[in-house]
Amino acid sequence: MIFTCCSAIYLAAWFLQYENNILIFVANVFAPAALIVFVAAAAVADVFARIAGRRPSSNEILVRYSMIVSVLIPTVMGEVRSGGFASHRAAASIGKHLSVLDANVLGTVELEEGFYEALERLSPDIVLLQELNPPVAQKILERVGSRYACQALQPQVGTYGMGVLAKFPCTPTPGPQELVGFGLPQFIDLQLDTHQQVRVINFHTIPPHTLIRNREQDNELQRLSNSIIEREKFMRSIVVQAQKLPSDGIILGGDLNATVRNRVYGIIRELGLSDAWSVGDRLLGGTWPGPHYPLPSWLIRIDYIFHSDTLVAKTAETLPNGFGSDHRGVFATFDLLPTLNSKGSDTVS
């Protein structure tokens, strides 16, 4: 009965969009993994019951299926919300072609050679980096710096460094300052050779385990729950700020520290931005955690490239591994649709 009640409470919280409690947040993060475990456990229990020659009681059946349904619905609805079950056909190329790489490079390590090789091979037009430390920033500039006209790198020791590279002239613009995040978000306006302007935002939200320093009076669970509210406030502020000034397109990339089932993801979508992974391989979208944690590698997707509807996502993929980081990078390509400011609609690679 306890399991059934917990399942009902969780499902009600999902439908009511209630996520102010850290336990509900974590349940939303790991719903797909829980679904696999619950289905496997139910199947094993049924096999043992048959071997023992007995039929499961109605209460046992109720517990099994209530737990399965409680995580099945959020898992499926999360995929629907992110475009996971939609039919995507590659449209003909039109407008300016852009490629974007987003990567959390784990500021406490030196990356493996494979990351720099991938950066050279993919040669993305725009690179968004979180947790950028000075040695990694220096090596990136040594390897590919000559390719990028825009080098807005802000490396720091530890996990607060940020960085943007782009093959186009750029102008940093001020963003919201009074936000709780891992480093301040970067707002960069790019001037393309088609006479169009694209606004790029690089962000890194606080992870669920981060304690808010100015709330020392709260207990630990409350502090963890506070991080959820701060994360939502952070993302709402930067999306609204990005949309205030006119531009021909918006690219928002970074480490969200949340999944498609968490409320903050829904807030971003409700504000009018799309998820580039809607054209990706749904089975290979996990970006965290790497082998640093006692969990299956690349279990969940918490790194994203969002975009305005003036950009059409063409492809999306993850890097093969983290190359020393606990995140896998996300690489996506887009077509920026012609606008009144553009000087042509030919595809430019």
C-alpha cells in the first residue's frame, strides 16, 4: 500500500508540474532508469512465482503495475515534450549553414587528446564551453585558435570558467548579473557574412547538490530544493533577456543539470525555444555521467543546444565519450532561415 501511495503522489506531482522538492526532482531525472528496473523486477518476481507454483496476489499486482505506470508516463511524456517520438525528415538546405559544439569540459581535469582532435575534425562554427580552466583554454587556442575570429574565453581554476569561440566577428553583450549559476552566462552577438545577427548564450546552471550559501538557516533537504528554484529562475531570466533585443536567431547552449522530464526544461520550451536533439538519435542522447561515478555511463541527457524557430536543426549527435570530462559534448548543425537582413539564401558551409 505504501508503494502504491508513493507512486500516486509522484504521478500527481508530475501532472501538476510540482517539482519544488528535491526528491521529486531526482525521481524525474531517473524515471527511465527506474522504469527499466521496475519492469525487470516485475518480470523476475512473476517468474519466481510461477516456479513456486503460486499466483501473485491482487495487492502484489497492484504494487508492481502502479510503480511501473508512475514512471512510464513521465518517461513517455518527457520524450514527447522534447520531440522524441516525432517524425523528422531532413528538409532541403536553405539559408546559412551553422554548426555548434557544446561541451562541459570538467574544470578540475586536463582533457585527453581525443577532445582536441574532435574539435579539429568537426571544426564547428560556434563552440560553447563550460568549466573551462586555463590549461584547457590555452591548448584549445594553440590547436584551433587561428580558425576563430571571436575568442570570448573566460577560463577559471575550478568549475566556474566559461568560453565561446566563433568563426564570425562578435560583440559580447551584458546579461543578467544577479543569478546563481556556475559562472555568469555569456551573451555574444555574432555578425554573419549574410548580414544577419545571431545571439549566442552560453550557460551553466547549478547542480542539484549545490547548497545556496545565503540560506544557512535551511536544512540540507531544503537547500537542495532551493537549487531547483534557483535553476528555474536562472534559465527564465536568460531566455527572456535573449529575446528582448532583436536578432535573426538565438542559440542557447550549456549544461542544464536537468532532464527533459524536469520542469526547467518545460519552461525553456514554453518560452519559445526548441531542442536541437529532436533530430538526433534518441537512443544515444545521454551526456552524463561519465566513468567518474558509480552509475551506468551516459545514463541521462543534461547538456543541450536550444534554438529559435528561425534556425532549423538538421543533425544532432554526441561526441563518442567525455575525453576526461564527466560530460559528453553535443554537436548540432542548423540552417539559419533567410530574413530581411540577409543578402541571400544560398547555403554557406
